[in-house]
Amino acid sequence: SQGDQMFKTLVVSSLFGLATLTAAVAEPVSVKAVMVPQETIRMDFGDGSKHFVLMVRREGKSEGTSALAGASVSEFGWHDINPPKDGDPHGYLQFTAENGDIANIKFTVRAVFIKEEEKPRLTDYGYWELVSGTGQFENMTGIGTLTIKPASETDRLFTLDGELGARP
């Protein structure tokens, strides 16, 4: 009957709408990458303080969940550090997926030293934002938290948590 047909059309339309809505919902991000220095330039202030600026390019591979997982990661960072007070690291992380899609992420971190028995420990907490991309990342946006922790004397563990979704 015509009523049954209208009901079926309404149900199918509603299900299609639900599927479209579900596809547009943001996905959680939880990725880690051990970043290994490839190039560094260090400026020491030479004024008796321990203040320095480290310009660094690090490389790593991301592991975890989301479209950012399994990518090659490059950091282009500017780490302005003033021990034992604080620091202001910032820069960009470029995630390159296996298929060549690129996600450009801007990061800003606040570095704080915490007193410990032997020497102060540097803690880095901040945030990240997806600012541009290609392929699957072209029309996406994202934001979240970022921590940087020592993985060794020279390597750093970058941890990003947050969410990715379609740009409105």
C-alpha cells in the first residue's frame, strides 16, 4: 500500500541520515611517537644563565588509535628553555600516513621544572591543533593535549590525546 511505501521510505531515509551523522562524529585520538633528533641547532645565551634555545627536527613513527596512528612523524620545533624556571616549546608536527596523506599539527607547550633529589625534572604539557592537511586530512579539524617526556638522553616521547572530526 501507499502508506507502507511511505513508512519504508521514511525508515530508509532516517537510517541513511543516521549513518551520515555517525560518519561526521569526531573520532578520539590517542597516539604516541618516540621522536629521535635528526638535526639540531642550539643557542646558549652566554650570560651566566642556563637559558638556551633548541631548534630541532626529530623523526618518529606514531602508534595508537585514530587516523594519525601508523604515520611517520616529523617535528619542527623551537624549544626556548630557561632552567630551572620554565620554557616555551612550540612548533609543528607533520604526520605522513602510509598512503601519503599529510596532517600538519601546530603545538604549544608550557615547560615547568619540578624539584627532585638529584636535579630538577622538566615537565612539558600543552596542546595541539590540526591546522591543515591533504587527502583524508584536507577537510578535518582536531585539537587535544600534548605531553613531551624523555624516552632517553636525546629522544622524546610525544603523546597526543584529543579528537579529530570533519571541518564544519
